[in-house]
Amino acid sequence: MGIDYDAILFDAGGVLVLPDPTVLGPLLEPYGGEPSVEVHRRAHYAAMAAKSRELEGETEWDSYNVTYVRTVGVRDDLVDHAAVVLDHTRTAHLWRWAIPETLTALAALAERGVPMGVVSNASGQVEAALAVAEICQAGDGPCTSMRVVIDSHVVGVAKPDPRIFDFALPYFAEFERDRIVYVGDSVVMDVGGATAAGLTPVLIDPYDDHEGADFARIRAVTDLL
């Protein structure tokens, strides 16, 4: 992989948590959707790839919704209806399902003393959601320690605007920007924003949806070990 770094910043959605498949599975099953967690995990990354291809911004989710419901197997004649149902159900607070291999990786990275933080486009809920999900918290606590957790709603700047990273970088002042990797799941929001901020972007791409891309990709956070 060849990624060399001194510190890591993480996006939350798609990296630390997913929209809860234990809710979305039963939600879409009446429309023909497969309820399994693994299928819904696949659907998220397929949907994020579609969102990136369409160059959709933070508030644009049409491509995501349609691709998600198609990927889980919703009947063709019910795709549009199911996409609307998904859009109304996938609220900010549903981004709460901890990705198991990420939890393993965070513990190992912390054991090695790797400085870490979170920078996420969110709705004011991300720090509490990550703590409730027992993933991490800013500072000392029962979960993996992050130097800082930045929520776009709280600071008033959202990716891909690179200024959002200015709220986190003072906590990593001993490192050059290009020695800090930013791990996200969106080409537009995360790769674009991190590149503009002078960080090293890394896209989480578990299903190789971005084959041939000119930026670094990993299949899971464990790859950073």
C-alpha cells in the first residue's frame, strides 16, 4: 500500500460507523430488499461510489438512495418509493452501527501510540453518537482516545471546504500536514477536502469500487496497521 504517516484523522460515516443495517434491513425487506447486514454494508459503499460519480455534495443524496435500494435487491417497480422511504429514515442519528474491523484497528493503533482524531460532516450529534456506540471519545475515557472530534454542524464549516480541518490541526501541530492521513469514504467530500487542506487522503474502498483511482485506497482501517 505504501502509505507513510505520523497521525490519522478519520471521517465518521463509512469509516467508523454505517447507517444501522439492523434498522434498514427490515425497513426495505417489504420492498424486496435483502435484510442481511453484509448486503447492507455493500450497499453503503456502492451508494457512496454513485454519489461520488455524480459529484453530489453533502446535501444531495438521490444517487445514494437509489443505488442503495437497488443494491439490496428492492424490486424495480418499487425502487423510487423505497428510495424515498430510505431518505426519510436514514437520519443523522441512524449513523451508529460500529464497523467491527474498525474497532479492532482503532484499539491496535492506540496501542501503538498513533495520534488520532475525527473530522466529520454531521448534524451536531457525532461526538455523542461515537461515544454511545463505544467507538471513541475526545480525550481519556472508556473507548479509544481521540485528540479531537470535529462536527461540521458545531464548527460551521463542512467538507469539502478544507477550512474544517483547521479546527483539528492545532491538536496535531507537531506534524507536517502531508504526514497526516485523512480516511474517508467520499471522493468529493473526503478526498477533495483533505487534498485541498494539504493532508494525505485515503479512501476506504472495501469492494474496489474505485479501481484505477489516483489516490490511496484501503479496504479497511486495519490496512493502516
